[in-house]
Amino acid sequence: MGKINSSSLSLGKGKVSLRALGLLPWLFALALALTPEGRLQGPVAVLRVVDGDTVELQGLGPVRLIGVDAPESTYNRRTSGPEEVRLGLETKAFLARLLQGKKVWVELDVQERDRYRRVLAYLYLEDPRGDWIYGGRRFLQVNLELVRAGWAEPYTVPPNVRYAALYLEASREARRKGVGMWGGASRPAPGRGCDPAYPDVCIPSPPPDLDCGDIPHRGFRVLPPDPHRFDRDGDGVGCEGGR
């Protein structure tokens, strides 16, 4: 194939400017496009978002996203404290906004399940703005978008290392930009990113729908309309006794 001049294509006897046709940005985007190294299978319906790096897919059950690690959104032996849980809930909400009611495509790696029998996968959303191309269509890779947005860190577990270098570079860029948990979003001003129905604590609005077991707060003030239904008995106090 002949070398293309940086500003024009030769068509017959004349020349047509790429800038005039609006093709130059498209060609640059095409040159920078990423290609999945494995086969994409799907589409598969997203049933629910479990946490910031795990979803439940129709016919597959729980699916753990490969190569990334999000803050814990519930208290367990790995949780460092309330701040991590708050960040975990924000990450879960970000992932829910991205995937709620959608269908995804699944790419597997060398190891297909973890010790908890969860499927290990890279997930893709078909999107004309995506920077991944497969079968002539464009996609967003969910794993990469979490890291780019600053809501997950690279987490490399051999033998599933297919995009480890890509995630590491994306994480460095997210930290540099101060996005997600690396910047102002991780320390919101009072009321910013918090549902006004819970004025004394910071709990994000749905989606996802949260239960008392998903948050670190107990016995807090609740105002109507209580979108998460924390105040079951209607006395204006949420999650009494850990319910």
C-alpha cells in the first residue's frame, strides 16, 4: 500500500483535503484503536452489579473483572475502614451507571475461573465512541474504563496478564489527572455526590440500590423520599440495629 500524504488523498486527477472531508480525526482514531486479543462472546445481559469489580451476568453468574481491583463496598476482613467503604460504594455506583440494563460481550483469558468459581473476564460494551474495534464494531472495555475513571487499580494475577501494561499506564494517567478516588471526587464537599435524603452522612443516590449491609452508617437521619428504603419503620432513623 502506498504512503498516504499527511494532508490529502489522491482521487483521480484531483486531490481532496482530508480536513475538508472531516476524515483526519477519524483516521487518527482508527490508528489508535485497540483490538481484543481474544474472542468476544455475547451479548450477555447484566443482571446486577455486585460491587466495583464484580457483576452478575445472565447464564454465567458472578463474573470478576480481570486485571483490576476496586475498593471494598462492604465491611469484611479486607476492609480498611469507612473511607474505603465510601469509595467502594462510589465505584459500585459508577459501574452500575455504566452497565445497568445493558448487554456486554465477554472475553476470557488463560484462567477462566477463580477459586470462588467466579468467571474471570474482560467485559465490553458496544459503543460508537469506543476505542476497541472487533468485527467492524467499536466497543468500550469495562475493565479499562474503571481504571481510566480512577475507580480501580491494576491488579495483576498470572496467568491472566493480557492487558496488564495497558491498565498500569491508564492508572498512572488517572492519578496524574486526579480523577475518581485519586482526586476531589474521593473527598466530596458536604452534599456533593451524596443523596439529600441522608443529610448527616454521605450515601450516593441509586443506582445501585443499597441495603444497610452495604454501608458503614447506623442510626442516621432519613428524610423523604428515602430512595434506598433505609428507614423501614418510618421513624426518620435509618439502619437501626444494623438492619
